[in-house]
Amino acid sequence: MTDVFVGAFKHQGDRRPAMAKSKSEDKPKTEISDSRRHAGMQKVFGFNWSDLARWTSFIKLLHRPSDPANLAVLRILYGMLMTFDCVLERGLSYADFEWGSDDDCRFPLLHFLKPLPLAWMYVVYLCMALGAFGIMLGLFYRISCFMFLLPYWYIFLLDKTSWNNHSYLFGLIGFMLSFMDANRYWSVDGLIWPQIRNSHIPLWNYTLIRSQIFLVYFYAGLKKLDLDWMSGYSMGKLSYHWVFTPFTYILSNEQIDLFIVHLGGLTLDMSMGYLLFFDLTRPFAFFFGGSFHVMNSQLFSIGMFPYAMLATMPLFCAQDWPRKIFRCLPLSTKWLLPLDTEMRTNPHCVYSKEIVKPEQANDKLAGEEKESPPQVKSPPIHSNPQTYHKAATLFTIIYLTSQAFLPYSHFVTKGYNNWTNGLYGYSWDMMIHSWSNQHMRVTYVNKDTKEVGYLNPKAFCDSNRWASHSDMAKQHAHCIAERLKKFGVKNAEIYFDVWKSMNDRFQQRMFDPRVDILTAEWHPFKQTKWIQPLLIELSDWRSKLKEIETNLTADSKNNNNADVVFVADFPGLHLENFIQEDLTDTNLTVLNGQVIVELVDDKKNFTLGPDETIQVPSGKFHNVHTISDTPSCYMYIFSNQSDTELYQRVDELTNILNQQNITLESFANGSEVPDIPSNSTINSTLLENNETLDYYRTVVQEQLQSEKESNITSWQKTQRFFLKKYDAFSRSFTMTAMALESLVTGRPFKEMLDKKMKDEAERASQDPSQDTSYVDDGYDDEIN
């Protein structure tokens, strides 16, 4: 069996003298049993207990010479994927949108981290991309790792709103590779320095990265033991995606969501690391794990993550599997493949005494070869651990210990605990929590004039992720206060009223709306007191809420496209709400607790208890005060009467067009105009509202476009996918060249950027298909 975490060293092995006679019959049965047990352990794991019994033996084990071929393949795939990632998810293709405005609020992990001027940010991205490409080629490998990692972690730590588990994993893999000898096979460095070409690498190179991948799977499974996940509330309605079509023949959508998505995902994550470990089960891991990652690439917009996890799977196979494949390839491909020569020794490994020649013999051999033609010599090797070997062993232990501890370190970093525990981005709690944002209100108070004002929540930040984390809310409040100074508000108070739902629960407050966030205490190692607790006690209501929503959806065709929002609030607080004018039929029903509904303009109050309903007027403010001792629960059921009437008139228009033999396409492009009967609803509406048919023509155009998108072929989707990626790379090259030109010539980069934006807008106006002003962040990697 091929070992995974250790691996048998089959090239040299232990060269013990052959025994002339077997003496097993003279050994006690206990010794025979122990030897067989050790042999079995050696076969399965690649090492014996004796290798772990002593510190020196353990060091020798981790530095056992190993084949570099498998690790080289991972290096190439990782470098290639990270080159793509630099352009897409890291943001080279849209860096001008991400870092171009000085007014945008930033959320760095460390407050002293600041973005560079935009032109220099392109230089940072360029260094990162060149470093990733150098890793792939194995060209100046250590320098390439440094060029990639420094910009990568700088950009990663610069913006917490973009943090996620897989971006953290990419950085970890790069960090590990920078310490490894991954350039000893199939690399440009091997051509430049032949003495390192095709040389052994220490076993800990495999042990470290395999253990990391195992932890990712296993901890992801442990996190899915959460009751929300096991009950099917974390990732609802995925069953409607086309990738689950084969399951719909035997299971309902609800069963697919529960048994395939949730329980199946839990089982896969918990078992994947073990399945990859053993030769017998590895084919099952490749099939189920490969299917899982391919499906994820279609289900979610998560950039290179599925492909990176696919790239790590062969790492668990035999260390020499690439050599076996290369030997079967035709001779015409040999120019591209690495030389299949005998492996050289590496001073980073520890060899047996039989391999290490006595120093005197080496000196004698060196003296004899002084007059011989120059040859590539390997550096001296050792049979006993040296300083490097001890340091590498300590590094391996410390790294793996930290990775085992960090996902459950939330009892230390209490300030980052909100409704979910721990610092986001490295807990491996992938897809455990789904969020719904219903309402965000940002209020400022001018302490000098007592003036109260309200801000658009996205006034200084396009992302709303800050609203889920107290540390970013604190940063955002300080940023807003600084921006308000430009508008004469020198001394401000900032209040956030954020309503969210996690895993299909009630919409509830995230922060205490009575607390000035600017002066509120926050500390990374102390619990944040102004975070409102998640109302866990109301979790059992979710089945009832789902039933209400299902019944409402079933009746929506006869109920004016009705929709529902479920709200829960804390005692002593109130919700201030405004109903839009087109929501003419809005009812509030209390499900639990007691509230007072205050109609502000009418100056009337109504006290409601469970199962009591009131119609809320549209176009006006109202307040809902919770007066019960326990949290109140209520729901809004509303319908958009304007949209309903519009769709009815469009249906009537469609019938008129059919009667007059006019196609929807002809009406939409304006080539044919129908005669509207005087007794039709559309005609009276046109007269009453002073409208024209252009309004309906726009609606029909949108419907036709939506129908066209739904009928697009797989080939067209594939073309669109690759065209977008081509445009992203093309734009990246153009913008980087502009930045370099600006830095070299001294021409203002903003002036060059404005000109390019103007040119792009002109091309888009002449030919919409040439519009390249989109932002492709790598999260739209779906061909579905």
C-alpha cells in the first residue's frame, strides 16, 4: 500500500546484510507477533512505532528521501491556477474599481495597512502574477514564492470583506510550498542548476501539505455537525439547480436538499481525508470527491477553489506516479517532459549510513577525479540530523499544531464572535451559514447641532459584509465619521440598525440600535456587548414559517404576487418601517408576543397579540413596539398591486398583437405598431397616466431577453464564459501597461484611466457587444 503521510523510501531502503539462516523458529511467539504487527504498520503507514519512539528517529522519518515528481505536479497546477486567480478573484481585472476611490471605506486586519496609489497597486498585482507564473515554471523558485506571497497576503489582509476559507487556503499552500523543494523536478531551475535536477526531497514536504488538505476536509465535516446543517437549513433550494437533475428521478427536491446536499456533504467531508489515505479506497475518493468539486464549480461562484482541490487529490497517490505516466507517452512528447534519470541526493534529506560514504572515501574519490572531465556533483549528505533537519521538524510540528488549533480558537478571539464563532475565513465552516439581509439603516447625529441624518448603507462601501461582523462595523463607523467631516459634521455619533436572517430564521437585529458605535467598546479578546444575540429559542419556528411561505407561494397567482417577511424583535425596542406606495395591500400579523403598532401620520396606536392582524397603510411610516417580556414575532404579508396590474395589461397587449398578427419581436423593436382598441384597459391607462406604448415596449423587451437567456444553448454559454475570461485578461494587460507607462513617464494615471473609460463607453454605445466596463471578479465561473 502506498503511504500517504509518510511514504516508503523504495530507492535505497535499509541495506542490511542478508542472513545466512532464518532463526524465526528460535524466536518467542511474542516477538514474531510484534514483527508481523510492525510489518503491517510499515505496509499501511510507511513507518513503524520505532520511528516515533525517539526524537532523532522522528527527525529521520520526516527527512526520509522521497520522489519529487508528485509534488512538482502540484507546484505546476497551483502556479497555473494562482495565475488565473490573480486576474480574477484577487482583482487585477477590476483593480481600478476596487482601489480607485479614496472615499471608499477599507477594512484591513491591521489598521496601519493602507492601499497604495492605484498605479502602484497594479505593480503589486503584476508582481503577484509573475510570482505565480514563476512557481508554475519552477523559475527562480524561492524568489517567485516571495514575489507571489508578499502581494497575496498584503491584498488579503487589506480587505476583510473579501475573506473566505479558500482564499486563506490558497495563501497557506503558497506559504508551505515556499519552504519545500518543489523545484527539484520538471522545473526551469533544474535546467539552470543541474545539481538540483531530479533530486530527492524530504518526506515532510509531502507530510505537511497532505495533512493540511486532510484538516480542511475533516474540519469542514466537523463544522457541519451543526444542527442547522444536519436539519437542512443551511443551503436551501440547491436542488433546483441542473446538476441535481439525475437525483430528481428518485427523490423530491426537499429530499435532495436534505439527504444529498446536507447529509451527503457532511459524510463526504468527514470521510474524504480517510478515503484519500488508503490505496483501496482512493478510487472512491477520486470519484465522489471529483464529482463534488465539479458540482461545486457549477453551483457556486467560488473562483479557482474547486479546481485547486481537484489539483490536490493526486498528491495522495504514489510519489512517482508522474514518472510512470511519462514513461508511457510517445517519444514525440519527450522534449516537454523532465529527464528520466537516476535521482540525486539532497542535503535536506537524511540518508542511511550505507548510503553516506565515509568522508575519507569522498575525499579520495574527489582527488582521483581532479583530472577527469567536469561532472555535476551533489552536495554532501548526512546520516545524522543537522540543524536544518531539526528546524524543519519543529516547523512542521508548529505549523500543523496551529492549523489544528485555529479553527476552534474562538474562545480566545472573543471580539470576532458574533452569531457565528471565531474569525471568519479560516474556520473551514464553508457554506454552513446562509444570510438574508432585509434592512440596514445608518444614522448619524451631529453632536454640535443635534441634527439627525441618514446615509445610504452603501454610500462609502459597496459590500454589506461589514454588517455581519462587529469588528468591521466598528471600522466602518470610524470611516463614516471621517467622511462626514468633509460635509461639516465634525463631531458625530453613528448608529447602525441592521436586520438579518441566518439559516431561514426570523429577521432580527444584529446590533443594538441605541449604541453609538464610535464610542462603543470593542476588543479582539473581549466579548462585544452591543451585539444582539441570535434568537436560538425561536429556531423551532422555521418549519412553521416554511409552511406559511409555501402556502402563500401556492396562492400567489390569485393573491397579487404576495410575499412575506418574518420579523422578530427584542423587548423594549421598536421597528420603524415605511411601506412603499405600490404595496397597497400590506398586513401585519403577530405570531408570538405582544406589540403596539403606531401609525405615525394618523397618530393612532393598536395593541396586537398572537394571531391578530392589522392592515398597514402604504406610503406612510409606522412603528412596531415590542411590549411583551419575551421577543415578539410577526410577519408582513404584502403584494405589489402595480406590478400585478402591469402584467395583466401586458397579457392583454399580447392578445391584441396576436389578433393583429404582430410578433412580440416586431413590437419590441418598433417596426410594427398595433392599433389599441378604445375599449381596452391599455387604452384607458394610456389616457389616464399620459403614457405611451414605449413603456410597454420596454417591458416586452425585458421579457424577450429573459426568455432568450433561459433558452441559451450550452455551446453559447461556453462561448460567453471564455469570452468573459478573455476580456478579463485583456483588460488586465491593458490596465497594467497603462500603470507602468504612468509610472515611467510621469503622466497622471487618473488622466489615462478617464480616457480609457471614455473610449470604452463610446465603443459600448456604438456596439453593445463591445462593452467591457463590467467587473469580472472570478465569482461567475459557472457554465450552466
